[in-house]
Amino acid sequence: MKQVFKLLKLTITEKKRLVFSFVCTLFVALFTYMFVDLIQPIMDYMFRMAPEGIPEKKRFLDVILKLFNLNIDQMIIYLPWMLLIIIFGKGLFAFLSSFSMRSVGLNVSRKLRNDLYSSILYQSSGYFDGRSTGELMSRLTSDVDRIQEALSGSAKDLMQEMFILCALMIGLFVKDWHLALASFVIAPLAALPLAVFSSKLKKTGRSNQSRMAYIYSLLHETITGNKIVKAFTMEEFELGKFLKATKSYFKTSIRLAWISSLSSPFMEFLGGAVGAFILLVGTDRIAKGYISAGDFGSFVMGVFLMYTPIKKISRANNVIQQGVACHERVLEVLLSKPQITEHPHAISLPDVEGKIKFENVSFRYNETGLVLKNIDFEIMPKQTAALIGLSGSGKTTIINLLSRFYDQTSGTIYIDDKNIQEISISSFRSHLGLVTQELILFNDTVRNNIAYGLDQTSEDEVIQAAKNAGAHEFVIRLRHGYDTQIGEGGGLLSSGQQQRLAIARAFLKNPPILILDEATSSLDSESERLIQRALEKITKNRTTLIIAHRLSTIRNADIIFVVDKGSIVERGSHVELYQKEGIYKKLYDLQFPVEMGEEY
């Protein structure tokens, strides 16, 4: 029940709609009670079936008669019209209550989805390492939809039917408290199975959502990796995985449906047992003259009208328990704190010269061994530095630490002699231009991909950046030029074209520190030559850090760092490193197996 209240607390922000729905619900309950109250005069006065000497019962209808100064005979004339007004009133307020509560659910789910997206967006890079895209998508879509369903329809039903149930119960006690008390002897038996159903539904609902998240994950991986699937003819394998996942989801869904389907009939059976007991006791009460036939008819009508609220409350409870399970999954994301946090007294850097210094920096992912060990190096402003080494040596990790995607385990990283952990994250990253080997392009136009994050950019600046990156010629040949939509991940372009757009984006930002992580890896020889010319221009006025496997692209770097097994083992210029006959010379000779002569 505590979790249910946590879920319902989400609606507190929608006070006006919530209060309006609450008031309308009260009127629905009132009109339902009035409808039951009309049964007694219909049976007693219209058909004259009541025996003499039976005491009069207090009714809500007596208040209406007194208010409009009517007697019983006059009331009989207006009875059909009163019946229509009561039914219309109940329907009107039921509509207003339902619409208001649904609008509350829709608005709450919108805010919840926005908060969830914001929370995911501001998480550190490490947060995504152990989580699949499909899992996070599931929480943003399926889980929030279940919460909306619980708040929009089921919470409304729960609140409305509880009030109706209370109104009917009050009416029953007013009619004959002895009969009402006897009727509810069996009712508490419903509490135990209802609690069991709630617990089972919550547990199974959470398991069900986890399996749906896995299906989302499979979908995302298969769709984004469709070329690899086809290249390795793994369609049957992927289909098998998907069928297995949907079968698992089906099993938990069937279990959920079984519990949900069982709860309503069970509650209805209890209601039937109460009805049979009422019939037995009520007959005796009529025979002894304690109540009239009309009172009993009104009482029985009230009892049978309680069936609908009981069934709806049971059904609403089923949905709400599933919503509670989904809310817990959503809270796991909302309560996750970013690993990279802003320093409480973070400073802003209006200008950056570009000096980079790593001082005794070590790093490990989670509890694994050290990926970087005691990294020390310094790059002066306007210098071009290169990191080389075998795959997995730690080059990209150094870039990730410099970009503050992760925080180092020990040691300090400086920009212009300032600790980067004491600099505002947004201010610090605004001075970095990054092109990674993992290309990130958006399903938008060429222009918007190049000018990403730069609102005040002119057409000429975009074109110039494209020219610098060797992209302008292929862009103008596209169907709509710079207004061409490039598809998800730039899928409508070749890998070389995608990479040139990513480089153009970094050029347009014009940062004082430029980081190129395998930025030319997907380019052909001609494109690479164009990029190299552009790089020669752009690196003259900024600090540039390059990771490259093609050593021809970094021969002219001011300083080259050779990374091996998480440590910097060699440093110097191309000529100095080649003459040392160490790892650098071996790597260079592997790529250029010719006599060096005067080439170096």
C-alpha cells in the first residue's frame, strides 16, 4: 500500500484537475445513492405493497421533498423526471471525473517521461556501459505508459468506486443497520485474497516489464546491426533469440492475466455469498415487520450495485500494482546520480590557451584492474600531439578522461594549469572539439548535423567547415544539398562521408583544443589527403591531440606518445622515436615495409 501511495503522489502536482475530479466523484457517489433511494417509493408508494405499521425510514429523498415543499403524492408525479435527472447527473459527473483524471494521468506521464529523459541525458558515460539501449527505451516508453494507465483510468476508478461503495454502504446502514451489519460479516474475508493478489501482481508485473525491456534491446541491436546480421547470415539465429524472448514474455503475461482474471470473479463470488445471506436474513426481517418490501428492495438494489464497484476496484488494483512495479523501475533511473559531478565551487573558463597536463593519472573501470597506470605527459598550447599504440593499450581511455566522460581513479588532469575537476563541465567542454572513431550523426539535415549545438551559425560558416573537412563536394551532389536528410546514424551516406561530416562539425565549433580519435580511419586515400591538408591549416592555431593507427597521418606531430598496456613507454618526435628502435619503429616498419633511407 505504501508503494501505491508513492505512485498516487505523482498526481499532487495537478491539484486543480485532481480536486475537480474528486468533487465530481463525490457527485457520482451521491447520484448513485439517490438512484438506490428511489427504489423504496417505487415499490411502496407506486404499487402500494407496504404493510401497515412498519416504521418510516429516513431517506435522502425526504430532504428533496422538504426543499421543494412537496408531499408524497406530488412526488409520485415527478418521480420519472427525478429518475432521469439522477441518471443524467450521475453520467455527467462520471464523464467530468473520468476526463479530469485522465488529463491528470496524461500530464503526469508527460512530466515523468521528460524527467526520465533528462535524467538519462545527464548521466555520465559510465552509466551506459552496463545498460542496454533497449532497457532504457523500455523505461521511457512501456513503463511510463503503464504508469499513465494506472493513474488515468485505474486511479480514477479506484477513487470513484470507493466513494460509490461508501455511499452505498452508508445507505444500507440507514435502511436497516441490523441487516447491513449481518451482511458485512462475510465481507472482511475479501481482504486477505486481495492482499495476495496485489503482491503477486506487483512481482509478476515487474518481471513482465523486464522481459519487455529485453525484447526492446534485441530489437535495437538487430535493427542497428542489420548489415552484420545479413553479412553473417544470422537471421535464423536472431529470430530464434527473439522467439525465445517473446515466449518468455508470453509466459509472464499469461501468469499476469491469470492472476488478474481470477481476482474479479473471486471478489464477485464473495459478493454473491453476501447477497444470498442478505436474502435469508432479509426475508426474516420483512416477516417480523422491521422493514417494508420497498426498504428490502432498495437494500438489495444497493447490495447488487456494490458488485460493480467491487469488480472495478479489484480490476483497478490489478493495473495499479503493475503501475507500481513500473514506477519502481522508473525510480531506479530517476534516483541514479551522475558519476561525473560538478565541483561545488566550479570556475568558468572564458578563454583557453590549450595547455594539457596529465600528472600521475591512473584509471580503472569499476572494480577491474587498472587500465591506465601513472600517465604523465604535457602538451603545450598550439602543439599537435599524437597517441599511438596497439588496440586496447589505453589511448581512447586517455581521451575519455581528458573529455571528462570519466573521472580518473587517481592523479590530476590540468588545462592551462587548472584542475579540470574544478572547472564547470559545460564551460570546459565548450572549449573541446571531438571527433571519435564511433561516428555519431543524427537523423537530420546535413546542415544541422554540421552546426549541431551552434544556433547562431551562418550558411557560409557551415559551407566553409564542410570545405575544410573535404565534405562540400559530395554534399552539393546530394539531392537537396545541405538540406538533405541523412537518415538514422547517417545511414544514407557512406562511412567516409559520415566521417567528413563529423570532422566538419568539429571544425565549425572552432575549439582551442581539438581531439581526433581515429578521425580519418574510414577515408580513402584521396579523402585522407584532403583532410590532412585541412588539418595542417586548423592545427596551427590550436592544441590538437590525435589518435591514429595510420602513422602517416601523425608523422608531422610535434610530439608522439607511444602507449602500451596502459602506460606511456616512449615519447618524442617521429625522427626521435624511429631512431630509438623501440615499439614505434616496429609499428612504423609494419605499415611501411621499405628501407627508410632519408624518409624519416
